[in-house]
Amino acid sequence: MWVKYSLDIYFKRSMSHPKVLFILKKRHLYNLHSKDYAMNSGLLNSAQFVNKMLQRNGVWSELVQVNDNNDIDRVVTKHRPTHVIIEALWVIPEKFNILHKLHPNINWIIRIHSEIPFIANEGIAMEWLFKYSQESQDLKIQIAPNSIKMLDDLHNIGIKNLVYLPNYYPVHHHCKFVPFDTDHDWDKHNVNIGCFGAIRPMKNQLTQAIAAIEFGNKIGKTIHFHINAERVEKGENALKNIRALFQNQKHHKLVEHPWYNHEDFLDIVSKMDLGMQVSFNETFNIVAADFVSLNIPFIGSKEIPWLSCLYQADPTSIHKIVGKLKFAYAVKPFGLQKLNRIFLTNACEDAESVWLKRFENHKNRL
């Protein structure tokens, strides 16, 4: 009896402070030697950034990767969290009925990293979101978009129990600021442009490749257009077209990179003269943050909400993308690109505040 009473007291005290467990599904790629290996994805990086930020602020937080739905009970039993954050749509709705019975005190948060145009390509998205919503109160489920726009869109179609949990990027903690005057020297003949990330239709890489070539022609320099060719998500045709484009160029070159871990990727980014992500749909864009944190001029679209309008281009206009590339390249010696780093820092400070207010103390929640 005394043991049971003591355990009850311990459990109640531990529940007065949040314990956050991020759970991701492992993603795999096959390398050139046909060996399977776990992939360091943008989704993983995003969750790790938040996890480490919470830890720095004294919040108990851990991150695990699992193979599938069936591993969730095991890791939850091991870590005994108060809140479980499922990163992206991969847990079937019916699984939460089982998990709630096994762990009735846990708050489940399903975090959404995409806007409507992107999840339109995921056939289960609307069905699962409505099922999560229908069971949200009984099973202690919340749905957490990482953008206000997505939050509003889901609210307007009747999705319940929504909470905003934005992306966070460790601008000061993770990346050392490199002022322009100590950056790599100008190349008199070549310009390295990084257009990294998974090859996807919504990423608009072919349009950006054509714009990069036109930009090179206008300034009289050879363009080295850098992409990640190893991760292709419904972008096989885009990659085929990009390769054909550069095969028919006399001077400009396509440079294909494998998928790197984040530290190695930052090293590659630091060697670029310009960065591009003039895409059709985004919620945050970690690749953009990587470039901006290293003080490299970067062109995006208005879909990257924290990016200065001076560096945003119309993704449907090659002419306007070229204009922004010329602008970014011309003003680089004056350090105007620092505006983007200031805006990124402000956005991430706001995001940190949102997360900490959410998990300071979870009493009176759910």
C-alpha cells in the first residue's frame, strides 16, 4: 500500500512538469553500393532543432526514431513522457485508440510540416486529419501545423483541437556568423549557385536552373548549379529535364551532390556564392535558413515567410528570378543579405517563445 501511494505521488509530481518525446519514422535510402541506410532528413533536422532548444531551456525533451506504428508503445513506455509529438502524417488514426488505452495520461500531438498544396499529393492526408480530429477530445489528440496559414486553413474546414507549433532554427547556437569580408573570394569566371533539397514538383528546380543559366549569360560568368540528386520524391521527370538542360549547355555545369548529414551540408553551403529556393510552396525551409545563417545571399519566394521581400522572386517568372539573382549578387559586397539573417533570427526567437509557453507547465491543457 505504501509503495502504491509513493508511486502515485511520484507520478503526480512528474506530471506537473512536461516531458516531451518527439517520435519520427525512420526514412531510408539506398546508396550507390545498394546498402540501406537511415536518412538524415529535413524533417529530422527540424525536430532535432526544437528538441535541443527545449533541452537548453530546461524542458525535459528527447527524440527517437522508430520503424513503424508498432514501435510507439515501446518507446513511450521507456521514456514515460507527458507529451508525444508525432512528426508528420505516418501513424494510422486507429492506432491512437490502442495507444490511449495503454497510455491514458499522455497528450498526443501530430505535427504538420506542409501547406495544403503539398499535402494534396499525400492521398491519406485529408482522411487522416479528419479522423484525428473526430477522436481528438476522447483520445487527447492535438493537430499542430507549423504555419499560421495552415492553422487557419484546417480550422476553416472544421478540423478540431489545433495548436500552432512553428519551426525553430538555431541561428546563433548552431551556425557561426561569417562576415562577408572573411568569406571565400570572388571567382572571376564562375558562380556557384546552390539549389539544394529533395527534387520535388513543388520545389520548382527546373525553372530555377533555367534562370541561373540566363543569369550567368547576362553577367558573363559560368554557372555551377548545385543540386541534391540522391533524394527524388515524385521529381524524376524534373531531374531528367535538369540533366538534359545542362547537357546542352556549352559553358554552364550541373553539379550533383549526395544527401549529406547537416554538418557536412553546411560545409558545402559555405562554398556557394548564391542560394536559391524559389519554390511554389513552403512553411519554413531549412535549406534557406542554412544559407542565410552563413550570410550567403539567398533568393526565395514569398512562401518563405521570414525572408526579406528584397530577396523574394515570383516562382513563375524566370525574368524576375534573374532580376533578383542579379540584385543579390551585385549588393553582396555591401552585406545587404544580413537583413535575411536578422529576419530569420526574429522569427526563431518568436518560435522559441511559442514552444516554451506551450511546455512551461502543461496543467490546464488538454
